[in-house]
Amino acid sequence: MSFAFCLWQNHVLLNILNRPLHKTTTSHATGPLEQTAKFQTRLKGSLDQLAKSLDLLAKSDSTNAAVDRSLQTSAAQLRTTVGAIPTKGPGSVSRSRSA
């Protein structure tokens, strides 16, 4: 009997269960998940730009080979870090709401 009720009212049950999830993962959310996703996106862009700048410095006319190697190593480490940062946060998944 309870199975039949759950099957009959599944849309209502799913809406109730998904409400907290939807509030934390929408593009207008201000919860900790959304804040983390926004931070990761900004961090990725900043680190990527820094790696490009270090590459340009390493390729510039410099007489110090040790500095050039250090810049190239730093740029490579930044590219590895940028590659490890997720490109999509929890709020970027589109969810449809049923009426």
C-alpha cells in the first residue's frame, strides 16, 4: 500500500527531497557550495594568467639562465594546478523543476 502511494505521489516526494539541493546549487545560490565554485573559477583564471606571464618572462631576453629555468618550472607547476581545478562547480548543472 505504501509503495502505491509513493508511486502515485513520486513527483511531490522528489520535489520535497530536492528542495535543499536546489537551493544550494542554483546560479543564484549564496551557499558554501556556490561560493566554493565561484572561488575555484576565479582561481583557475588567475593561475592560468600567471602561468602565461611567467612563460613570457622566461622567454624574454634574459642573461640569467637560472631565473629562466625557475620561471619555466613555476609556469609548468601552475599549469598542472590549473588542470586539477574542476571546470564546473556544483551550481553549473542545470536542473529542471517540475510543476
